[in-house]
Amino acid sequence: MKFLIDNNLSPELAKSLSESGFDSVHVQMLNKSSASDEEIFQIAHEEKRIIITADVDFGYILSKWKYNLPSIILFRFFPYNPIIQFGNIIKVIEEYSNDLINGSIIVIEPSRVRIKRLPF
């Protein structure tokens, strides 16, 4: 799996995923720190990456999108702690890898995980 970490999350998250064997980049590594959400979405689509973000605007972009990829992992009301976030992402990968590969938005909240398959 390939991941694109949004600017609103720590580059440490990309590093931890890479160290675990995943192809993971942070938008800063691509010199796209000031890119719009639409640009990030397009990069993820072209490079077949799963977006990991805390930005709910990606849900709006998906609502207009006609395709089932890229998938999105969205943190909502979640601690800004890359170690805790990493642990939750690994659990999501283990439990929902088929959904991520085939197109889904997975929302991780402190008390639950929600999933919606794409396209809406």
C-alpha cells in the first residue's frame, strides 16, 4: 500500500509507516506543503496513494468525485500524536485492507471506526 500524508499531520507518521515497510510520503517531502486539497487529491489519484488526513474537506471532494479511488483515512476528534495515530492506522490496514484497496473513506474517531465505500 502507498500512502500520502496530508500537511495537517506530522511527517513522523510517514516515517513510521515507511519504517514498517509501506511506501509513504508526507506532502512536505513532495514540496507540496502549500498545495490545495484538490491538488493533494489529484496527486494521490495519479500515484495510487491512500490519503491520510485530519481535514474533513476531503469528504466534500469525494462527494463530487466519480471514481472509487483514492481511499482516505480521516482522523476526527483524534489526539495529535503520531505514535497513537500510527497504531490506529496499522489496525485499520489489518482490518480494512480490501476496503482501502477498492476505495473507501475510513473515519477514525477516539471511540469508533466508520467506513463508507466509494463512490458515494
